[in-house]
Amino acid sequence: MKKTLIVLMVSIMSLSLLSACTESTKPTQSTVNETQKDKSNENNLILYENTKYNFTLNIPKKWSGKYVVREKDNNITFFSKANQPGGELFNIQVWEKEKWNKDGDELIKLIHISKIAEQGDTVYTINTPTDVQYDNQDEKKKTEYLSMADDINSIKASFKLK
């Protein structure tokens, strides 16, 4: 009886975990439509413009066709297309200043997150994944992901509020 109960509990926990993982990867809205625009500029960069949250980023032109942007709630997440599912490169999160002031210091200790801007009652942060987001068995996908990940600091530095 005890053994059956333990197996049942482990099964339920596993199913809950799997359904939670599946749910979190489904964006409610893709921002690759009206909330942002990609515009090329003369510096071999793609200008990413988010009109909902009023900021821009400079994305290396070598990323062209290799990434997708998804928006869910107050998160704007950039993914490597080749490494889907998974492939998260970085996430811009928009916070209410009060919530960031309450939770930010603790989050900085736990995950790769940093504050990149503040305007009025809004704080903007950037974070990168804490786990592996590429297919370790596929050298081409791994190399592409790591090459893109190397550009994140320059993308972070390009963040500008409009």
C-alpha cells in the first residue's frame, strides 16, 4: 500500500511538473507583429523597437532570421530559432518600481538579472537563462547559440528608452 501511494504521488508530481513546463513555453502573444518592428540601420545592426514598452535594442545583423521574439505579460524574450523548444537567449522584463524594490535584491542573488533602466514608476531588467538552452548533442546548434549568446552584453548596452 505504501509503495503504491509513493508511486502515485511521484507520478502526480511528475505530471504537474511537465504540465507547468509546457504551459510556460506557450506565449500568449508574439511581439513579432504590431508591438515591435525590426529596422535595419547603417551600422550592420537591426534596430528592435518595442512600441508597447517604449524601448529599442540594437541586434547584430548576423542574427537576422535566427531569432524570434515572444512577449508574454511583462516579459519580452528572445529565442534562438534553431534551438526550439528552449533556446532562450535573454529576457527583458518590465517591472513596477515598487515590486522591483521589494524583490530585486533577492533575485540578483539567485539568477542572472540586472537592472538596465528606470523611468518613472517602471524598472527594466535583463536576464539570461540559468540552465543550458541549446542541444548539446548538435554541434552546429550549440555553436550558433553560443555565438548569439556572446552578443548579449552589447545588446544590453544598446538598450534605450524612447
